[in-house]
Amino acid sequence: MATASTGAKADSTGAIAKSRSDKLRRTKTMITQFLTERLVRTQLGINQMRSSIQAQLQSDRGDVPGWVLVVLMTTGLITAIWTIAAPRLSAILTHSLDSMSNIR
């Protein structure tokens, strides 16, 4: 009778080991599927971002009229200020140079 109970224990241990092995295999399969799915989603997201950035770069012509306006306005302001301040700036420069000449 001892051999029958030993055989039953061996069958029980074998069944438990097989059950654990099956659970481990299913877990590995689930993890592999999950990681593969996440990798595919990540790759799709990266491809979508790349496409979006490329589309924006290709369609971006810049704000040329805005820069032209800024340059023209700056030039106009400098010209106006120079026109108004030129006589006074010339007088200051002349006075400074004359005072330097007197130092020698």
C-alpha cells in the first residue's frame, strides 16, 4: 500500500509542477503580448509625431512679411531719430574733438 500512496504523491507533484509550468507559460505569453502591443503603439505614436513634424516643417514658409515690416519700421525710426538729432550729435562730436585737441 505504501507504493500506491507514493505513486499518488508523485502524480500529485507532477500535476502541480505541470500546473505551475502552464501558468508560467501563460504568464510569459501574456507579458510578451503586452510588451509587443505597447511597442507597436509606441512605434505608431513616434511615426505619427514624425509625420506631423515633417508636415509642419514643409508647410512653414516663415513670417517673411512680418520680418520685412520690422526691418522697415526700424529703418524708419533710425532715420527719423538721426534726422532730428544729427545737428546736436554733430555739435557734441565737434566739441569733444576740439576739447581733445586743446589737451595736447
